[in-house]
Amino acid sequence: MGSVVAEITVSLDGFVAGPNDSPELGLGEGGEQLHEWVFGLKSWREPHGLEGGEEGRDADLVQNAIDRTGAIIVGRRMFDNARGWGDEPPFRKPVFVLTHEPREPVEKSGTTFTFVNGIESALEQAQSAAGDRDIGIGGGAQTIQQYLAAGHLDELLLHVVPLLLGGGVRLFDGVGGDVKLEQAEVIASPAVTHLRFRIAPG
Amino acid sequence: MGSVVAEITVSLDGFVAGPNDSPELGLGEGGEQLHEWVFGLKSWREPHGLEGGEEGRDADLVQNAIDRTGAIIVGRRMFDNARGWGDEPPFRKPVFVLTHEPREPVEKSGTTFTFVNGIESALEQAQSAAGDRDIGIGGGAQTIQQYLAAGHLDELLLHVVPLLLGGGVRLFDGVGGDVKLEQAEVIASPAVTHLRFRIAPG
């Protein structure tokens, strides 16, 4: 079975979205800046149907995360704020959306969104869909916090951008204390520092 | 004139002290763990009157910060929580303590603590004392926030440790937005990642 990996971009002051995130504002005020590091990368542009882009360490890291991931879990708020990733979601693998109001699965251009109530059930279904590959916990903050607090995360991959948002949605809020992290990898480029941590079994 | 450099150790979840920091608890519950990366380093142990210790990149970085710093500014809360650094403070250079209740300077084993009301006045006095060398803004969080918000910081050096404190004193709280950071250096070791940022003039 693969690892359970939470991967998310975070500002230096710890926010994964700016103030007032919503379907209208997406990642909130200033939140789009969080992902500027990724928009120019070939490995991000390709699955988004865009041509060209940079290669290199950042692009390789993104490609590697895509390749090793067999299924993805996201929270309902993230799904809503991204407006379901439009008509052509970039994932092209099973995505499980946590929600208290399950509904029929949605299939769009090779990506199936399955709506699941409960983090345990979502994890089981994702593991079954992913086979030997990893489960990506894509966010948002609450979803990652839930999996972290429940002891289900094996790895945390943070893309830290040199940005102070000053407010918004904090990645770490009310979790910690008994979580043991081990620094596994640091990759730096001018626009972003990638920090990979292994999480010791609790 | 030297640069104004804020340097501080921060947990991955953004805290520079645990809950309930005080003269009795020092850095608060769990806060001592923040500095475990530094206690074994030769360049930290020497000014603290301790023998031995590790050399290497972390130790060099600490030594470099010591060498380039001509004067230090700290907040009153930090001074109190450290209980004035006892009878033999490690600094051996002028330290300016921000306080609304100035009192007579204190001299202890080569370190002079001068109590100053106001961040501008402290900076002027520190610059005058430091000559061509840097001014170190040593913390705590509020002091760094004040200098950051006032546009006085040239550089931010964070020692990020793979630790979730879950609560305490946040380094960044209510600052950001218009602060422009530029990633200048990343040095990683298993116990800590050093992130150095230049701050663009506002």
C-alpha cells in the first residue's frame, strides 16, 4: 500500500488561503499569489491543457508527486472554492471529496469525483482505488488537520512561498503537540522552498 | 551602516514560544524544544561558557550571525522570560531592551543592557553602538512584528524546526500584506532549516 501524503502550498506566515476564501474569491484575498511558483512549470501546465513551461527541480518535484499519486482526497470547501475544477479537472485520477452531504459521483474528462462522508471511509476508498500508489491529501487546511490528528498521515510536503498574507486560513490550527515530524528533504529554488517531512507513527 | 536582521527560531506551525511563556516557564510549554538544534553547537556553547560541541554548517551559521552583529535589540517580555540571562549573558555586546518603563542600564560580564522606550530610539542607539556591524533583532515575536511593520527590517533569518507546538506565541500575527520578501538563502540540516529572506524597501 502507498503512503498517505498531504501536499499543499503555504505562505511563510502559515496560510493556505487568504482572507474570505469562497467560490467567488477562490483562495481568498491575495491567495492566488500562493501558487504563482507553480503556474509556469511544464509539469503543471501540461495536465491543465497549457503548452510550454519551465523544466527543472520544481517541475520535477511536481511531476514526481503527480506520478506517485493514485488517488486524491480533498475537502468540500476546497472543492467548492475551486468550483469543482471546471469542465476539465487536471487530476485524471479518482478524487474523493469529504462532505456531510454525499451525492452522486461526477465524472469530468477522466476525473471522477466521489463524495464521501468521513475521513476513514474516504481513506479506505482512496486506498482501494490507488493500489500501490500514494494517496494525496490535497487540502484544504481542515482536511489535512483531520488526517494529521487521526494519525493517518505518513508524509507532509509543504511548498513554502516567501509571502506574508497577514490573514486567512491557517494550515496548522489546533493540531500538534503529540505529532512527531522528521525532516526528510529540503529543496530550495528562488520562488519556493519544498519541505518534506515524515510523520512518525503516534 | 550594517543591516537590521531579525533572527529567531520558529516551529513549523509558526510559534516562537509555547503556551504560557513566563519568567517561570521561559519559552512556555514545550518551548524549550525549539532550541534543541542549537544547544549542541560549539559556536553556541562557547559564549555560554560550555566546552565542546559540534562544528559544521549549523555551527558556522550561528558563528557568522554572532560575528556580524554589533548590537542586539530585544523586547522586555523576552528579557523577563530569560530572567535577564542570569549573571553571565552570552552576548558580550550592547543589548537594548524595549520597555515602557526605562531604568538604569545593567552591566553583567561584558554585556550591557540598556532599557529604551520606543523602537526608533532603540534602533538609533543600537546603530550608533554597532558601527558598521549589523543590528540583531532577537525577538520576541512582538518586537520583530513592530520592526517589520515599521519597515526597518532588512533581513529575516528563520531557523525552522520540524516541530508542531500546537499553540503559543506566533511569530507572524497581524503583519504582512505589503511586506515583500525575497528568498536569499536556504540551508538545511536534519534538525533545522535556515531560511534567510531579504526584505524589499516598502
